[in-house]
Amino acid sequence: MILLIILASLLPIMFLAFAWSSHFQSSYSEKTIAHAESLVEQHRQNVDIFLRQCLSELQIIADLAGQEMLRDGEVLEDLLTILQTRSQDVFVDIGVVSSDGRQVAYAGPLQLDGADYSEAEWFRQAMNRQSYISDVFSGLRGSPHFIVADHRVWGGREFVVRATIDFATFNDLIDDISLGHTGLAYIVDRAGTLQVHARRMEFTPDPRELLEIISENVGSAAGIERTAGVVSTIRKSPGTGKDVLFVVAPLKDGDWLLVFQQEADDAFAALKTARILALSGILLTAFAVGAMAFVLSGRMVRMLQKIDKEKETMNEQVIKAGKLASLGELAAGIGHEINNPVAIMMEEAGWVEDILADGIQTEQDKAEIKRALAQIRTQGRRCREITHKLLTFARKREPSHSDVDLSALVREMVELSLQRARFANVEIVQDLAENLPPLYVSYSELQQVALNLINNALDAMEEKGGVLTLSTIRQGDNLVLSVEDTGHGIPKTNLNRIFDPFFTTKPVGKGTGLGLSICYGIIQKMGGKLEVASRVGHGSKFTVSLPIRAKRPEEDEG
């Protein structure tokens, strides 16, 4: 019962929690991914602006200075100083490279005058384009750096004006993209080579793994370039086996990819916390509901036990009251029944007294005295039997169960009612079966049922007299007692109410309205049925059906 109460109480809560969790998970996931995409898009624009700005400033210098000034070492130093001042030391050095790859002018911290870049990839790319921004490489300096270059044609000769960009400044542009404990950003080229120093390298997948992730989930690097937008996906990392959120955006016209990654558990940590709180709430609710159900069910059980006990006590009191009422009705009949033998005894005693007054003179006088004494003894025995039966019915007995012979019990109740039936001009017909199996019921309570039904039948016929037929019979596993009268009958409108307490059709002061109600309660308690059939003007028939094999106390214990 308690488990059912808990389930019934928790099902709506669990349903709401599930619906809320699904909605919250969807909303929170979308919001988290949208925030990461917005962050990556913002930094993608910042990096692109930075690169274009570096290239533009180099092109402005080249446009304004021209070949002659750029090849002048002092002028080039001044221009580098201006660039560093304007760009907060983003430019490390600047140089002019001739078409054969030889650096013909240089300004910067290193001794790179005359450096040969003819085999450098950036130089070949710069010679084939109007402008070029290289990948990060070590080159002649032996440390990571990249170059912005502008292709110029001065006096019919081709030159490349180049500048080295401070790698640390560039690295800082994406290093501040940090979310949670595992979120970090980095830049890779199409081959998956890192273009920056990732702040936490332990979380960075190797290039092949990264390209595999990009290819399987968001398309090839060329595909990223074509999208020109931010792409996000959640994929299980081959290295760690954990779900990871990847947000990828193209940089430098698709030559680079800006990648942001964060473990899903870290990215959606608030969602996990919310689930734990929701689950804790459900468990606490279940505990509270279970405890309350346990306490309330205990109280209800005790209350029902108390009500049952009070109801049982009340029923016993009502039965006793009904029994007293029946006893009162019997008293009048018993009085008449005793009156006759008492009158006979008094008459015989007077006769003996007259004989003794004249003196016992003959043997006939002695015989008369003996006959009178025998008559007095006989009538006295009759009085004792009548009073014994009345006392037997009136005796207070606990409703203990015992084997009861139904036909014998009916005969006994008939004898108590004979005098009243005689006065009411009612003929009692007994059709009682012999050798019926015993009923295991309360003797006194079944006595009261039989006597109540007989008294009701006599009441129904006391004005005009009639026939009262009592019969007992076995029907299957039941014994049936029928009490049928030829009285005035019961109207149909009253048939459904005659078993209601305090309902009576008898004149005021004649009936209490409890007799049939008590009988109905007693028969129900015995596991039987009490039914009535009646027709106005023809009489009524009450039928009591009781199971032969009722439960016995020792069987209940077993």
C-alpha cells in the first residue's frame, strides 16, 4: 500500500522532471554551443583583422617609401620603428628580397642581410601572389614565426617586401579563448599542424586525429573554407574516449582553421549539476512521501481498528437491546402460559386442604391426595420448564461459536411462542428437516434471529390470525430457514427499507425498528444472507441462508 502511494505520488513528479530535464537539456545545450560559436566567430574576426592589418601596414610602407628608400638601411630602420610604435611591437623586422631570393635590405634584431630565401616556401608563394601571409615556421631564426609579404615591381624588377610578425602577440589573440577547465583554442593549417602554442597541449589532439574529426563531422578543410562560417559538433575523442565539443572556423581564406574544443562533461557541467539537484529533489520527495504515507497509513489503520472496535461494541449493545425487546414481548405470553398450571396447582392444593379438614377416612381420600400431589408436581414441572426456557433465552451469553442444530433451535423458539400464537389465533406449521449438519455459529444470536422473525410474523397476523410456516432444508452448502406468514404483507415501497435501522411500519410503541436490522447484521456476520419476498394481502416470507462450513477460530489461527 505504501509503495503504491509512493508510486502514485512520484509518477507525476517524475514525468514533470523528465519533461523539464529534456527541455532544459535541449535549451542549455543549444545555448552552450551558441555561446562557443559566438566566441569562436568573434576571435576569428579578430585574427583575420589582425592579419589584414599587418599586411595593409606593410603595403602602405611599401607604397609610401618606394624602392630607393626601402633599400636604404637607415630609412628602413626608421620605418620599422614607426611600424613597431604604431602596432605595439607586432612587427619584429622588415626586409626587401629580390626576385632571386636574396634579401637586399633588412632592419631588425638579427643579422639577416643577404639571407637567401630562394628555397623558402613563403618566398615562392609571395612571388606568385600579390600578397601572402605564411604559415608558422622556424626558418633561419630557429623559432616559430610567420611572415607577411607583398609582391612589388619596381623599375621592371620584382621584389618582395616582407615583415616578421611577433609570434607571442599573435598567440595571445587566441590564448584568451578559455571556457571551463578543458576549453581551449588553437589554430592549425590544412595539414593539421599547429600554428600557435596551445595553452594546454595535453588536451590537443594530434593533427591526424583532428583532421579525422573534421572530415567525419564537418567535411574536409576545403569544405570548411567554402562554408566561410562556424561549424560545431560533439564527437568522441579517439585519444581520451570522452565526448568533446569541437567548434571550427576558417581563417586566412581557409588556409588555417581556428579550432575550439572542450570536453562535453565540462561544457555541460551546469546541466549535470541540475540533473543531480533534480534527482536529489525526487529522492527527497520520495522519502518524504514514503515517510508521510507510512505515518498516515499507521494512523488510518489504528483509526479503523478503533472504529471497528466501537462498531462491534455498538452492534453488541444493539443486539442486547433487541434481545431485551424480544424478551419483553415474550413476557406477556409466558405469564399466560404459567398462569394455567399455577391455577391448577392452587385448585389441587385447595382440594387436598378440604380432604385434610374432613380427615382422611377412606382409602379413596388417600388416593385423591396422591393424585392431587401428582398433579401439583406435574404443573410445577411445567412451570419450571417454561421459566427455564425464558431464562435460557434471557441469560447473558457471549457470542461464542458452537455447533448448532438449526431445526432443534427453531423448535425451541416455537415453544416459547406457542402461547402468543394461540392468543393471536395463529396456527404454527413446522416443516423441519431432520439430521441436518450442524452450523458453527453463535447459538444465542441465531436464537434471536429466529425469535425475531417468528414475532414479526405473529405481529403481521395478530388481527385476523393465519398460518405461520417454519421450514428448514439443506440447499447445497447452505442450510435455509424459511419463516412464512399469511399476514397483510409488505408494500413494495417499504421492501428496500425494512432492514434499515429504526424503520418500522408498526404502530407507535409497538416496535423499535431494530429487530430486522439486528437480524440482518447477525446473518451478514455469519456469512449468510437474509432475504424477503412479500405481497400485500398475501403475506411475507423471510429466508435465512447460512453456510454449513463456516470458518472456525482454530482454522483462522492455522
